[in-house]
Amino acid sequence: MSATYLLDLLYLIASLTFVVGLKMLSHPDTARRGNQVAAVGMGLAVMGTLLFHPSADRDLGDVRTFKLLLLYAALAIGGMIGWLAAYRVKMTSMPQMVSLFNGLGGGCAALLAVAELKLQYDGAGHDPISTGAMILVLFTMFFGSVSFTGSMLAYAKLEDMVKDSAITLPRHSVINMILLAGILGLIGYITWGAGENGMMWGLILFGIALVYGFMFVAPIGGADMPVVISVLNSFTGLTAAAAGIIYDNLVMLVGGILVGASGSILTILMCKAMNRSIMNVLVGSFGGGGAAGAGKAAGDQTIKEVSISDAAVLLNYSGSVVIVPGYGLAVAQAQKICKELDELLESNGVEVKYAIHPVAGRMPGHMNVLLAEADVPYPKLFDLEEANDIISKSDVVIVVGANDVVNPAAKDDPSSPIYGMPVLEVWEAKNVIVMKRSMKSGYAGIENELFFHARTKMLFGDAKDTLQKLVSEVKSL
Amino acid sequence: MEVFFSFLHENLLLIYLLAFSILLGIEVISKVPAVLHTPLMSGANAIHGVVLVGAIIVLFNARADDYLSLVLGFVAVVFGTLNVVGGFAVTDRMLEMFKKKKK
């Protein structure tokens, strides 16, 4: 008896740590502590469940030992792989990793729902659940599965393992609507009409939901992947909450709802940063069909290349330099050498600042994380509005592997798919140096007029290489 | 209508909890600087790993001869643990860098 009371107390403490942890996570000074607080709470909730949950004493003797062995083996395997993966992954691959872990959480919830459904149709004297609980089980199965396959595809996309165009079908959105209607119909049928065959239909629902998760993410362009991950993150939160109601478990309910709500807000914040609505991101197929929209007359324009030594001179003798980092910086792992160039220029009396677009990279804040890794101080980073002021007064802007976030088409080409998105107006600076691997278009798959701009000079090559050469060139001046 | 009101009445505390948790989630997040968006998403991601608790209960509840449920529970616990451990560890790694810089 008292064990259950103790469990209640542990769950209460855990729920509070989630709230406090999230709050602390939203401030730079306390963020790390906040994460640790939530982790401790999670540890308490899991330990408490293992030791004190009433169902832990369900079986006696061998059966109990066997199940405990199974349980601890699963915990050890998951914990070890999770730990290793988290500590092996490069900083640049963080977004993929978050997506992967999120998908596994969704998968966990979906499997719970399958197990719960099976219990229903076992005919082993289990009390039939209410209609409401049945809907929750199916809801958990649906959202969990979508989160699972959706996150896996998002992971593959961010790892560049799949091309957007290869997995988009003709009439993709129509097919998706049909799938969604089918899923809703099935949920209704299983709840009210399927009777004895509910388990079979439940498995069919499970299968279709897995396919739908894949189809849901397939047409969404790479540039929108952060938004998708955030949406899937809140989906998983909601499934955790639904499962919490099914198991009458308050810590799951509170944790799930918190993530569901905060994930939704985060999604909205991200969409705002791109000046688009969520519907526009999720339904409008950005990377697929829209790509042809803005390919205007790229062929007959010329670009100007600049040599390393000219670029070095230009940088060294200017008064103020603004660095605009993008995904190219992340891919090349060039954040440290970027900081080195920054220090070198500063010591020669050049003022160096960074302009951070909120969706530069593959996730909001991606660039901040990278630059933090290289010890670039906070006060040197400026976000969109401040940055545009600074840029217009600066002598040189270096664009390091950014593309869509510095595309003038967002301001003056209404036919462009990114029209209306706030961008860094680098062309307002006196000189622009664009570091790029090749003339390939950016992640959104659209042309960039900036490269043909009168003030733009191109510096081709891997970002790390080029920066390295620039550093040694500036040193020798 | 009567069904609705009786449902409301019976689950009043639960509905209060839901409503307040949603508002709390929104309130806690809405003033976060862009710098912290990625770590925050990652931290929230780790917190929904609390489904692991449900997975443990499933495994406890499965009968010893019910292999399907045992397998389901086992895989669910592996997934859930990955979500929790990996999620918190990745977030900690990201935030570690923010801290170092303050010296």
C-alpha cells in the first residue's frame, strides 16, 4: 500500500521537475541545469515505476524473474545505444539525432497502443475499456506511428540519404487526403463497429498510419525540415499524454501535454521566422513542385570570382566585417577556423560580427550552437533585424555556405516559393563575398540572384579549406 | 448534451489538469530566445520519452506465455530508453558548449 503512495509522490516530483526544467531551458544561464533537473525527474519516475508500480508484482517466481531480466536487458540496450549515439554524433548532425530520438519515442507509444489493443481482444477476462479509452488507444497508435516513420524520413532527408523528388508521387496531396480519411474511418469503425475483428483492423490501421507518416513528410522540402521535426515532436508529446490517460498515469500525462503544447508554440515561432503559416509548410509542397518557379534567366548572367589573396586584402583593410554562417559552415565543420579568422581580423583592427538568420542551417538556433562550440562570444551574434542594420553599414559581408536565407528573391520576386520570408539583406553591404562549394542551388532548390549581383564576388571551395587559406593569407599580409 | 455534461462532471479534475498543463506549456516556452530553440526542442524531446513508463507497465502486465506482448513491450522499452537517455545526453552536450563560453 505505502509503495503506491511513494510512487505517487515520485510522479509528482517528476512532473514538477519537467515544468521547472522546461522553464530553465528557456534561459541561456540556466538551460543546462534545467535539462539536468528534468533528467533527474525522469530518472525518479522510471525508477519509481520499476520498483513500486502495482503491476510490478503481478507474477511470482520464475515468470517474474524472467520478465525483470527482459526489462533490465531492454533498459540496458536502449540506454547504452542512446548514450553512445548522443556522445558520438558530431555537432553538425544534432538535428538528425533529435529527429531520430523523437521517432523512437513515437514508435514506443505506437507499440504500447498495439499491446493495449491486443489485451482488449485477448478474451482473457480483461475488463473491456470504454469507448473514450478505445479512441485514445487508436489515437496513440496513429500519432505514434506517424511520428515514427515521419521522423525516420526526416532523419534520412537531413542525412541526404534520400532526394525529395524521388519519394514524391504524382497527386501526392490527394493520396495523403485519402489515407487520412481512411485512417479516421478505421478509427471510427474499430471503436464502434468492428466487434471481434477489431484486432485485425487495428493492425491494418497501424500499417496505414506508418505509411501515412512517411507520405506526410515525403513532399515537404528540406528547408522546412526543422518545422516538420518540431511538429512531430509535439505529436509524440500528445501520444505520451494520451497514453498517460490510458494508464491513468499522471506523470506521462503532464510530461506529454507540456511537450505537446511547447512543441506547438515552438513550431509557430519557427514558421513566423519564415513568414509562412503552418498549413503552407505542411500542405504546400515546397521542395517538389515549387522548384521550377524561380529559375528566371540564370543562364545568361555572369558571376565574378575572387582569388583568396584579393579576398584576404579586402577583409584585412576594411573597417567592419559581418559573417553570415549557413549550413555549409556546419557541413564543413568550419566553425573553429571561422573563429580563428575572426580573431585574426579583430587583432588587425577590423570589427567582426555575425548575422544569424533564425532558420539558417537545419534547425532554428543551429548556427548559435555551432558558434558556441567554437567559443564565439554571444554579444557578437546578431539576429535578423539588428543584423540587417549592421549589414547595411558594413564594408564586407562574408556568406559562409548560406543560400536561401540571403536570397533577394524573397524580397522582390513574388513568383519565388520563398517570397515573403525575411532574409538577411547582405546585398546592402559595400562588398559581398560568397563562399560556396559550387553553383548548386540551396536546400530549397531555387536560384539565388545574389550570386549575380554587382557587389557579389564568389569564392568557390569547401568552407573549411577556403577559410583556412584565408587565415594564412591574412597572416602573411 | 447530458452525456457531455456528465462526462465533464466525472472527469473535472482531469480536464482542469489538461487545461492548466497546456497553458503552462505555452507560457513556459513563449519567451525563449532563438539561440535556445534547438536545445529546447531537444530537451522537450527527451521529456516526452516519459512514455517509457507506459512501456515498462506493458511489459509488467504481459503474461509469460504471451510472446507478442512480451516482444512489443521489450522493443517499446528499448525505444523509450533510447529516447530518454539519448535525448537528455544530446541536449546536455549542446548546452555544455553554451556554458564554456561564459568564462
